[in-house]
Amino acid sequence: MKNHFKISAVAITLNEEKALPRFLEHLWFVDEIIIVDSFSTDDTIGIAKQHEKVSVFQREFDDFSTQKNFAISKATHDWVVFFDPDELITKALAQEIISTLENPQAIAYFVNRSFHFMGKRIKYSGLQNDDVLRVFNKNYCKYNNNLVHEVLQATGPTAKLKNKLPHYTYKSFDDYTSKMHHYSALKAKMLYKKGVKPKGYHFFFRPWYRFVNQYFFRGGFLDGKEGFILAYVSAFSVFKRYVNLWLLYRNIK
């Protein structure tokens, strides 16, 4: 299925040697693939360079918004797909992207992600309505300045694709918790820049509320033991965020 227009795929990587072969294979419908790597220590770069459509750039990671905007700047074509290596681009979704871009009615398109954790599809826990912009015209879109949980801002009409995007964020428990700790550190830096100072309720109430909200109010208990683990790790990441924030202030003195 050959389209008459050009599509650039961009992605940022760090130690993605396990996910990358499948990820690149499922980008069969694009004309070029831009990989911006944060100096992986595994075989990510070697695997990427074996693919004929891939151009690799290495850049020290500072934050997600800056890294992703840099990747977009390297795209040759106007239309860009920006997926994560742990997301599964199904054939149906790829074909929908092609047919949609043949006559685009928007400048960016949302895709609904289905979240998979520890081998199980998570249907509740507040993760069931995860819509993300993954297809867009780079001339009208840019990531905001958030260090983590960055948002792609589109200056124009948006729409939503029909096919879902399976998201397999879990590699191992240690890998998942390490990712949460990384996010917590970045969020602490964001709060520090805003002048937020940690107080007692940040350490006690905020983590407790995160757990209760995710596990009970958002139906995490319906996801079984996986829902409990997700809520627990999420609550601990909130606690870790404010510990990191407290340490930032402590190091200044």
C-alpha cells in the first residue's frame, strides 16, 4: 500500500533493544524514521542503524519536551507519526493513518491507547480514556515545556482515529519502578522551578489520596492485583516526588 504523500516517523530511545525490532517493523508505512537516542548502553543504536529508513541522532537527555521537539526538527516531511517503542502500531491503525492523511480534515489526530501491565490489559485505574496525539503536521504542533508528562500542543483543528494503540509499558517490575522514579525526579524539578516547597501534607496526604483515588474512585480494584500494584507504585512515586523536591531545597543550603 503506497501513499502519494510522505510521512516521517520520529521516536526517542534509551536502551530499547528488545522493543525496537518490532517497533521498526511496524513502521512499514512511513518514508523515513528518525531515532533520537540518549546514549543507550545496549544494542539500540546497532539495531536502528541496520534499518534502511532510519537516521540516528544521539543527544544527552535533559527533558522530554526538549528531546521530542529536537526529534521533530529532524523530520524531513510535514506529516509526522510519533510513537513510543513500547506502543504496538497495528496494521489496521497504520492503514487508517494512510487513508486519513490522503484527505486530512485536521492538523493532528488523537489515538486511544489500551494499557497493558504485567501481561494484563488494564481496563480501569483511570487509564481507560488515554487519548494521545500521535499523528500531526509538524508545522502546527510543538511539545510544551513540561519536563515530564509533556503535551503536544496543536494550533488548529484536531480529530480522533478509530483504531486503538496497545501500550506495553511493562518490561519488568524493576524497569517500571525505575521509570516512575525518573518521572518523580523530573516532576520535582518542575515544582522547584515554580517555587513550591514541600510540606507535611505533601508527604502524607498526597500519596494517600493518589492511592485511594486510583484504586477505589477510578476502579483500580476491578483490575485485580495488577490494579493494586499500579495504585501502590503510583502513590509511592508521588511520595518520592516530594522527597526529591525536599532534597533539592536541602542541597541549596
